[in-house]
Amino acid sequence: MTPQAGDILHVTREASVQFLRPMMFRVIRVHDWPTYEGWVWLDGYQLNAAGDAVERRSIFVQRAGLRIVPDNSAAARARTAPARAGQRPALSRPHLRPATAGAR
């Protein structure tokens, strides 16, 4: 299995002995660098339990040890969904402080 940009992977010791503690990893790029048969360099983000990126990393792993995590959460779909034609992004209003008495 060759991961693709955007895939979320569960990386464990099966992928490489360096991962004694499993981690979730979102792939940014798969390098085409020459390496050992069945191994690959990946750039991406280590994710926390909430699915937020906490650290950018490059990892060297065995393809056979990687597991793609199905990501069906509404938040993930919203982050990756393309904007529809003619749809403007929501604008946030800056926080306004009420005027104080005597201020000009």
C-alpha cells in the first residue's frame, strides 16, 4: 500500500521499530527518493487524539506496516471539502469593546 497526500495513517511498530508508541499521521507528501524495497519517506503531521496537527515530521517506514484510518468525521469533511462556486467564506467579526463614559 502506498499512501497518498491527505491520508491519515496509524503508524505502529509494524511500520518501523522507532514507533514503540503508536501515532496518527496525516500525509502531506510521499517522496520518490530511492530507498530499500518496501520502504518509503513520508512528510506530514503527527496528530493528537482530537485529530489536530501537533508536529510536522518526516518519517521512514515500511509500506506494509501502514494502516489507513477511515476519517468520516464532519469536521474532517469540512476541512477538506472544496468551496462551492459563488460561496463566500464566513467572516468573523472583531471583538468590539463598548465605549466607556467620557471617552472621545
